[in-house]
Amino acid sequence: MKALDIEAVQAFVHVADLKSFTRAAEAMDSSQSAVSLKVKRLEEVLARRLLERTPRLVRLSAEGMAFLPSARQLLAAHNGALESFGAQQRRLVVGISHHVVGAELPLLLRQVKDAEPRVVMEVRVSTSRELLDAFDRGAIDAVVILRHDSRRLDGEVLLQEQFGWMAAPDFVHRSGEPLRLATQAEPCSVRSMAVAALTEGRVPWTEVFVGGGVLTVGAAVSAGLAVAALGRRVAPVGTVDVGPVLGLPPLPSRDVVMHASVTDAQARSALRTLAAAIRSTAA
């Protein structure tokens, strides 16, 4: 059997993780056609079909699922060999908005680590406003935030976040009572957006839970305590948008934007992978 092309194996793992040739190409700073060709040649060498492809979906075949753990081990061994001579680690400080990532954060971090094992990521989670202030001061290398205003119109748009009034399926709102609302502590631009929409729509509301991010606010929502303005992409599994049923005003969408100040190859590679991984969550 021929030796395996390490870049082809890397392409396969990226496609498997990101479920997209386009996102894999972004992570590898390559083209979709080049990634597709690498995976095709890998399949030819192995004489196995690793991926099932449709116009809208890419998923692992049974052979691909069997090969994936070994592929990860091969990449880890390859990276370990490259580090045999004490390659220098690179610390990368990344700020991520509370409302941009939820339960998928461990998967995002794993994908970045697999792509650049010598990068030590320091992740700070806070409000978009606070993170942008820290980035402008030079305290953070990169930020992934929600764009709420025209303060900065540069940066790389990763996706458009669609917001909904999310609640548990068994949430009960009694007619004539104020809407029970779960929010993030002030200052929070999503909270301000939600309150402004309710005020403009003349919807009475009362704050019954204040949390410190999507995970805590989402927990209150899943428990049936309240409704919350959350991105549909990061809302807890099983929650539903009750806005249309309750006649709540629509919420505006917001761009998810990455700002970065790094120039070295290691950090840029890690951020490309992070950007592609975040985009893949919108699929």
C-alpha cells in the first residue's frame, strides 16, 4: 500500500469535523477543489469511500468513521515529530462574545488545537463591547463579537446571527401577565436589543432571571423559567422560538465578526480554523 499523504489526511479530518469542503478549505487556506482532490486521492489510496457527499450534506461513511480515530492519531504523531526539536509555543489570546458560542465551544477548541498544536489559546468570554475595548487597547490578539453598531465596520464577517424569543416547549405564558424574561447582566447589547423591541412593541415584561452568558441564560430557558432573546444557532437543544405564537416583535439579526491583529503564520492558521469552525455551526 502507498504511503498516506499527511495533507490529504488533514483535509479529511477537517471535512469530517466541519462537515463541509468549503469550511475545510477556509481552515487550510486552500480552495474547495484542492481539498476535494486531496480527499479523493486519499480514498483511492485506501480503496475506501470515506465520505458520503450530497449537494447539501457531507457526512462520514462507515469506513470514514472507522478511519477517523486513526487519522487523528497519525496527525498527532506527525505534529509530535515536528516538535521533536523544541518548537516554540505561541500564546494566542482570543476574546469571544457570550452570545457567539454555547455548548459547541469544546469542539471549536479541539479543532484549533488539532490544526495548530503549538498554539496555546487563552480564551476570554465577555460582552462584545468589553472585548472590543480590550482589542483596541492591544490586550487581546483577536475577538469574535456581535456587531451591534457602526463603531467598527472592518473585520471579517463570519455569519449572520438570527435571534429568536427562545423558550422551553412547555413554557406557559398567561394572557394579561408580563412576559417573564431571562437576560444577561448589564451591560449587554443583546439585552438592550430585546428590551428595546419589547418596549417598542408595547409588550409588558418582567425580569425573572439574570445570567452570565448563553449557558446560564440558556439553562433558565430550558428549565421553563422564562423566555430569552438568543441566537437560534446557540440556543439550547430542544428550545423553540415562541415569538410568533406569543405575538412578540421580531428581533433584528446581527453580524458575527472577527477582528484580529496577528501576522505570524501559526496564529493566522489557528484563527482560520476557528473562523471556519464557527461558520460550520450555522449549517
